[in-house]
Amino acid sequence: MHEMTIAQSLLEAISAEVRKQNAKPVSAKISCGAFGGVNNEVLCFAFEAISKDTACEGLKLYIEQKPIQAKCKNCSGVFALDLHKPNCPNCRGEDIELLPDAPLLLEEIEFEEG
Amino acid sequence: MRKVTVAKKILIANEEFANQNRRFLSQRKIPCLNVISSPGSGKTTILAKTITTLKGKVKIGVIEGDIQTDIDLQRIQATGAPAVQINTEGACHLSAAQISAALHKLPVDDLDLIIIENVGNLVCPSALDLGETAKIAVLSVPEGDDKPAKYPAIFSRASVVLINKIDLLGVTNFDIEKVNADILKLNKGVKIYPLSAKTGEGMQPWCNWLEGIAAKRKQ
């Protein structure tokens, strides 16, 4: 349930933008890496609970899970890794390097027209 | 509708504390390890045994993370090592802000190495940077040999994996070769130390590695 920690930070980040824009937020898009361990349903539930009675109440969250990227040391190809089949889809090479996981990002917020 | 691009890291507040901790530690040249595992893998037993084995060679300070109680703190303090307890009161992980406060309660200038024992949980703690030098994952034999495949995040980020309770290998069907192969698939540079904190078997190579990183920082 580290989603509650994430939901709290997310609420602070969106609220800061709401104050700047002085408008009602409708939805927000966030993205995270596969190793961030974010469960979409749990994060939405946590956000709904803590945003009650704030300007973000009712805001719809769209969460994009970004796959793990890996680089093949044989052909230098970069590809989305399937952990259960960890070889390069281009050359079948097994010497691969996991690239850093995508960070947890607040990408954009959609506001009602003022 | 009007879209506004934000492109901001959500865990920025934690990241700022983590960077502050990293600076604090690197200025004092003290390595700091974040130990992560399931509950019951033997983290505290390994730590206590490690501190005893390295007594007189490496001065270790410990930050204990638990949801409740100071049971682990007492076990560490019984070895004579300075230790600080953090109770998360329900939270499944330690945060960088909690570590920042704990670091100021330890006699850091007298230490060669700081070890953080995170809350027992194989998922959540791996998502939060504490400002540590390296992450250490612990997997114990009774948990089963499928854990690296099922929980890839922590095994791919750890610098060292300790496989504890190898004294139980004979009474389980834990396949240590499979575990090694699964971990190396995720993480080529990782060091794997099979050991038993109970019998002491395999403790020496792990303690040698610790002595090495503590000495390297001091140079």
C-alpha cells in the first residue's frame, strides 16, 4: 500500500497546479515504470479517499504503466522486456542490460474551461 | 477542456530528502545499505551476527524500520551497536524523511557503515529511494525459489542478494541454482551470498564484502 504515499504526493502536486491555474481539474494523466510497483486500482482508490473535500474531488486518474526497457549488448537494440522471455526480440541474444525504470510522473492535467 | 502539461516527478518530496541524505553520507564518507526482504527472512538475525563478526573491524550503526514495537532495536542494541528505531504505524515502507531524522540521532562521525533494516515487505520499500549507497535483498530458503521471478523489482535493483537459512536446504525443495540463474537474468552485476545467520555458515564472504566497501569509502 505505498500507493497511499504516492496518492498524497500526487494530491499535493495537482493542488499546486490547481492554485496556479485557478480552475477546476477534471482529470490527470500519470505514468510509471513497471518496477515502481504501482497498482492502478489501489492508487485510484487511495486518491479518491484523500481528495475528498478538496478541489480535486471527483478527478479522474489515467495511469500509464511503462514497460521495462532493455538493451541488447549484441545488436544494441532497445526493446520492451518480457521478464519471462529475457532475450532480444531482434537477434535472440541473451546478454541484455536492463535500462533504468521510468520515473513516476505527473504528465498532464485537464481543467474545465474557465 | 484545457490541458496543462506538468511533467513533474510525483515523489519529488521523497527524492529531495533522499538526495539530502546522500549528500550527508557522502560528505562523511559513510556507506549506507538499505536491507529489504519479506517479513521473517532473518534480516535482524543476519544484522546481529554481522555486527558481532565485524566487531573491532567495522563500526556499524543501524536504523530499524518496523510497523510497531522496538523488539528488533533491542536485539541490535544487545550487540552493543548504536541503533535507532522508526515505527511507521502501519506504513509498509520507510521514507527518506524518516531516514533523515534517524541519521541525526546516530553517532555518525564514529561510524564506518550504516545499515537500514526496512519494513518487512518485498514490494513497497523497493519503490522508495532513501538516499542509500546500495540496496541489499534478503531471500530465505523457506520462502521458496520462485521469489526472484515473482518480485523482479527488488532483485533487479539490489547490489547484493543474501540467501539466508541455507541450513534448511536439505528439508525443502528450494533449488538454489534456479534462484541464482533467475537473479542473474535480472541483474548481471549482483553479488549473491548464500548463508545461514543461525549456524554462521557463509557469513564470512558477506562480512568481507562489507569490510571492503567500508574500507573503500575511508580512503
